[in-house]
Amino acid sequence: MPQYLLAHDLGTSGNKAALFDTDGQMVASQTSAYDTNFFNNNWAEQNPADWWRAVCESSRALLTEIDPGDVACVALSGQMMGCLPVGADGEPLRPSMIYCDQRATEQADRLTSEIGPEEFYAIVGHRISASYSIEKLMWLKDNEPDTYAATAHMLNAKDYVNFKLTGQIATDYSDASGTNAFDLNTFKWSQPIVEAAGVSAAMLPETRPSTDILGKITSAAAGATGLVEGTPVAVGGGDGSCAAVGVGCVRAGMAYGYVGSSSWIALASEKPIVDPQMRTMNWAHVVPGYLHPAGTMQTAGSSYQWLKNEICRAEAAEAAAQDIDPYALIDAQIADSPPGANGLVFLPYLMGERTPRWNPNARGALVGLTLAHKRADMLRAVLEGVTYNLCIIADIFRSHVPFDSVTVIGGGAKGAVWRQMMADIYNCRIQKLNVLEEATSMGAAVTAGVGAGVFENFDAIDRFISIDSTCQPDADAAAQYEKIKPIFEKCYHALVDVYEDMAEL
């Protein structure tokens, strides 16, 4: 009798459920949306009841495709860095503060005064920031003391849904590493950080490997979801680490790039990559024994989209009239400009920057513009600028863990022109997968399969994915880009003071 794996990915805008067979084929998928409440300028909350509703709706829809008794295991991936306080009964005491909520800036500053940034980074692999869970829990203690006093556990999204499915409370190492309180050197909660934060260590849930079977579907959860009572549920993982599995990044030294609105380069490593300038981050991987170092930039695909929307309106209109992809018309023009865009450099900081700058005041710029430049040069410079910035991230990691290829996923990986540009600027092979948009749910499915014993190990991802095409670096183009990379770096640093002045306007 065939067996299936049910994966849920609790994202920002909704839950995407996917049903896979054990040969790695996706049988069906279903998305159930929910809202985010954005308010007070930089606060962002979600109602955990919406997560549960979405999981129940999407499960019931998918299970009409098969016999629910054929589901071997369920696993969730989910948005990370949240803060959901629950009582002793496991039920929410307030809405969840999600990853993009920035209200805890005062608490982050206080934590910085209690423990040095370098020491902090060496423990958890992250900078101190209002984005993370422990800073949000500090805010709760300061501003909602009654709720804090009633809190038994602080959970992330997938952890709460797991509780609703099984009645058990725990988190996995990857989600724990997104709290800013998890020691990646010992895989335990960090006592020095918890003490510096001034919060109760008892509120931090038990941590377990992602592949552990947390529990089984309860009778109540069976009635709500359509799953069979007793179906195993794996602990699961954070969405970033699950995505790494889904792209095949399951062995040491394997690197990949996600090219979406924001983009990152990440890899699998046996120990944290400690960057002296603290430019990159470290997460626990869902693959036992590995970490997931990553560097994320703000506006990668978003820069390309801005180019289409604001500079290439004629191409967008023509593409709409011909019912074709506007980016194909833009790429055709980019191909008419030589590597280096005839000396034009674009700084891709249209919304500040995370890696490698960590400068919220950074802004975009075209540097070196002359009357000799053509439209194609400007278009090419935009993609090159994004890729130079990603290359800095790649080079940080390559100084610790050499790799000669990067596998790319996401919408930006569709374009052959951009993939060749990546190969030339990174000076390594760029491999495109046959599946570009399903990495997170596939990662959760493989986690479920390993947890249930259906798969021996995470190498089973090879059943789900394959390399669709490979771009090799062009030697001449790579040599030209090596000359420009230090100029790109100088352009940013030359404008840092200008950015600070502009932030005051």
C-alpha cells in the first residue's frame, strides 16, 4: 500500500500544505490564507487560531485525494523568530509577535548593555536585534506583566500547531536558534543570555531534533483535520532550514542561493561560521549534526522588480500585449551590455541592508553614469549590483568552507541571463533545480519521512529534486568582474556618511 507524507509550511501570508508520495512526487498542494495585523508603525501580529484553522482546512482538502490512513507522518515548517506566549494549558495568551515585529528595540539595546555583541554573536550566531524572540519576550515582561506572569511557554508558529495536533509542547533546534537564546556550541539554551535578558528559563520549551516523533494525532485533532488518530507527527523545523533540505543542502560544504524578493546564500556546515565582522548568521539545521550558516540581503529580486515597474514600463506594456514574461524582454537588453556594464555600478540598497552591511540607512545608487551609457548598461548594472552583494556573502563562507558550485532556487533563478551572471561573478558553477518554488514543503516532507523511518536519512531529497541546468563561469567575464568587485565595495563605503546625512532629511 502506498505511503504519503503530509507537509505544512506556515508562512507569513498563509499555510501551504503539500502531500508527497514516498517516491518524491507531489500529489497535491493546498494553500489557506490568513492575515497579519500591522500597526504602530513596526508592530506585526498574527492570531494563532488562524494558523490552526489554515492547517485544518488544507489538511481536509488534501486528504480527499487519498486514504488518510496511508499518511506515514506529518511535519511542519514555519516562520521563525516569533513570540507566542501560551499558558499552562498550551493555549495562547495573546496574539503572536511575528518575525518582522520590531517593537523590542529598547529591549535589544538593554541586552546589548548586559552582554557584549561579540560574545553574544559567538554564542548564538546572530546579532542582537528586535527581530528575535528573546527580545520580544523581554518586551512582554516590561509592557504586559500580567500576560508574562501567566506564560508557561514561549512558542513559534509550528510549535503551537504541533501542540494542537499532538498535545505535546517542544521546539526543534532550528527554531530554537531563531530565538537569540540558543547556544549553537552546546545545543542548549544559553544561561548567560537568559540571565542577561532577565526572563524565565522555564518559559523556553524543551528542544528536540527535528526528526524526533513529537507525538501522535489526538482524537480531537483527527476530527479537526481529517487525519487518522495515532498518525505520527515529527517535531519539524524552521522554514529556512527546511528550505535548505528542499534544495539538497544536506551535506557539509553544499551551498545554495534563494533568489526571491529578498535573497540569501547559505550552506551546510559542521560548526558555526564565525565572521569577525558579524556579517553573516548561523542557524541550527534540521539535518542532525549540521548548522545552516546564511547571509540575507534585503532587495535582490525586489531590485529587479523595481527595475521592471519603474524603468521598464515600456517592456512591461509590450509583454502584456504579447502575453509574455516582461523579464524576458529586459534580459534581452541586458545581454546587449558587456560584463561590467561599461563601468556602471549599482548599489542595490533600496530598503537598507542586512548582510553584509547591517545598515538600515543604506540607499541605492548608480555610480559612474556618463553620457556614453546606454539603457542596456543601466539594466545590466542593476542585476550586477545585486549579484556583487550576494558574492560578498558567498566569499565570506568560502573563506571558511570551500565550495565550487551554488544551487539556486526561487523566481529569480528562472532567468538564464542572471544565472550566467552569477556564475561569472561568483566564479563557480551555478546549478538550477528542476523545482524552484517547493523547497520548504519538500524539506518538511523529507523530515517527516526520516522521522517515521520511511527514509534512512536526508539523502532521500535526491528522490524529490534533480539538477535541471548548469552555468559554467566564463573566464573573461570572471576576470572583468574581479576588477570591479573592489570598486563596488569602495562605492558603498564612500557613501556611508551621505546615507547618515540623508536619514536626517
